[in-house]
Amino acid sequence: MNLYSYIETFGCQMNERDSEIMAQLIGDAYSPTRSLSKADVVVVNTCSIREKAEQKAFSMLGRLRKLKKKNPSMVIAVAGCVAQQEGRNIRKRMPHVDIVIGPQNLYRLPELIADVKRDNETKVKTDISPEFVIPPFLPSIKAGHPFKRFVTIMQGCNNFCTYCVVPYTRGREISRDPADIIDEITHLVQNGIREVTLIGQNVNSYGLDRKNATFPDLLRAVAGITGIERIRFTTSHPKDLSEDLMRCFAEIDALCSHIHLPVQAGSNSVLKRMNRKYTLESYLDKISKLKTFCPDIVITTDIIVGFPGETDEDFDQTMQLLETVRYHGAYSFKYSDRPQAPSCDFSDKVPEDVKSARLHLLQSRQEEITVERHNEFIGRTMPLVVEGRSKSSDGRWCGRTDTNHIVNFTGADTLQPGRTVQVVIEEACLNSLRGRLKKH
Ligand code: SF4
């Protein structure tokens, strides 16, 4: 009899990669399905960074209650940061949950499913150990994207931003053995993968917990793998953007000209209360220096508006920052208390309507800047990797530039996804560019 698994992922790329790992770990016993009613095992991989993602995960768990009633042998697992934070308490709200598994324990999923089936009782694995070693793991080639992949290089975070729970849910920074990372990427490249994104909560502090590696050294080693064409990484902390890393953008051809560098706020007093460990001036200095190594680098960011104590003046400084840096894009959010984050206890909470008004102002201005930045590409010929047909039904193709822009383009009847083509940019929209294939 065939058995099936359904894995739903909320939140970041780290979670996406963790879900792929879990799918692979149970893949021999459970084939993936996208039909919940058919599933014998359901994993809800949660994220606690934003309130919305957490609510969505709980709402899905609520819906699973009915299915479990119909099919009591269905095993329901909650993974990720919410699982880590809530532990056994999840059962109070969701008594139909069978497994609660934190990020450091995901490799134990097959054993926990077997334990639940044998003992018919809830299993909770949320221990975090500073001695934890991310095991070597060769990704499946059959499942997953045909030419690009995420590769986890580290887990956890040591930064303790006051609004964030990651250091508590994922533990302190643990960098993978560089030899394991190189083996994994070599395996991927030998099987047709040409682009990798190195992921972690704070990738540019990779290696600070080891003696034999730094992040720039790792980038150089990855670039040395025959067949690798594009390397990306995310997410970076501004305080760990070293000159050696900046130099990599000038020296490593395969390193894409894009950096996501979350600033969070443009006011030093807010940055201090956030415990971001940099000032606006040092952040801007780093951006200037980075541009001396890579003048065309595309910079995107994250911004939180309405952090406790944020005044109109503080917010104006964030608006001014948009004008100074002219980011190509920004993910912006209203501050919300995350359970157990230190900022929950901060006074001077900003009223909801003020946060909404500030977010609206910030997003409107950033959208204008994004379109202005996109307009700068018009007339340029850009190499891009074909991803497939465009989502619109107008027969266009879709590809991605090394600056991480999506381009929808015309000019070809057939194209192979993964192929690099040259496209002339003709039009700029908010979320993408439009162009036509350059004929040789
Ligand atoms: S750097 Fe700050 S926001 Fe990012 S994961 Fe670490 S504590 Fe959270």
C-alpha cells in the first residue's frame, strides 16, 4: 500500500530547505502528495518571525483537526520555530498534534513518526545543544528545482535583536563543516545544478564559530567548483559585511551582483533599541565601500516601522534613508510583538493606526524608487537564466538576472529552462522587467 506525506512550509528560505530535507528523509516511506485528505503524515513547518505566518500555521493546524477525526492514523507533526517555542504547549491548543519537532531535531523525523505509530503518544523533541553538528546530507536530485538550489551553510544566530526570537528557537550560530558544504554543492553541480543560494540566518558570520573557515573563503571555494555558474547568499547582517566579503563581489565572477542587507530602521536610537549593533553612519559607510568594489550592485533591504518608541522624527530618518540608498526593493512590515522577544516588554508602543500610516507612506515611496531604479535598466542587454514560461498567458518567457530581477521577455518559440540568454530590456514594472531576446 502506498503511503503519502504532505509538507506545508511557512516563512523563510531556511524553512523551505528544512522542508526539502524532511521530505527527503521520509521520502522512501511516504511519497509526496498535494492532497491533504490522502496524506498519512502531515508536517506543518512553522515560522515565528511574523505574526501572520504564525497565524496561518495555526489556522492550518486547526483545519487538520477534522481530517484527523476522519483518519485517526494520520500523523501530524509541527516543525520549525513555533514548535521550538511552544513545545508541549502546542498540545493544549491542538491536541490532535502527534509530533512537535524543533529545527535542530528535524533529522529525527523518521524515527519520531515510527515512535508515534508504535507508542500512540505525542513525541516532543525541542532540545537545543551548542554541541549540535549539522550532519552531512546529500540532497535528492529527483525532487526539487532542476537547476538551482538552496544550500544551508549555518543555523542559528548570536545577534539577539530585541524583536526577534530566532536565537532562542534556532539556538546559537553553528556553521557547517566547509568540506560538507563543498561536497553537497559538488554533488548538486555534477547532477545539473548550476546556481546555489547559500542560506542561514546570518550567513556572513559563517565560520566565526570555527577555526578553519570564513565566509569569503567559503565563497571562493564554492566558486572553484567546476560547473557552478551563479552563487547567491542570504541573509547578511550589516555588522558582518567585511571588506574581504566586499572584495568577493569584484573578484568572483559567479557571485551575483545583489545583496540583501536588512537595515530595519534609519534612526540610531531605534537601531540601538533593536540591538542591531551598527549605526546608520557605519551602515552607509559600508554601502559606499561596497560600491567601490562593485559599482552596479543591487541592494535590497528589510524595514520594520513602528518599533516601540519610534517617533515621527525617527520615522523621517528611515524615509530619508530610502532617498540616500535608493534601494532596488524593500520588504517592510509593521512591528508586532513576537512572544518571548525582549521588545514585547518595551514601553511606548506605537499605536496601530500610526504604524499603518507610516507603513503606507514608506511602501508608496519605495515603490516609486523601485520603478525608478528599474527604469535605469531600459535599453541595457542583460544576461538571464531562463526559468520557464511567464505566468502571464501572453506566451512570454521568464528569466532571472544575476541582480535577481525577474524579466518577462518575447522573441523565442522554444527555450530550455536553465539556459542563459541575452535580453534587451524595454520596459520596467514594479515587480519585474520586460524585454526581448537579443538575436545573435
Ligand atoms: S540577526 Fe537579528 S533579526 Fe536576524 S535572526 Fe539574528 S536576532 Fe533575528
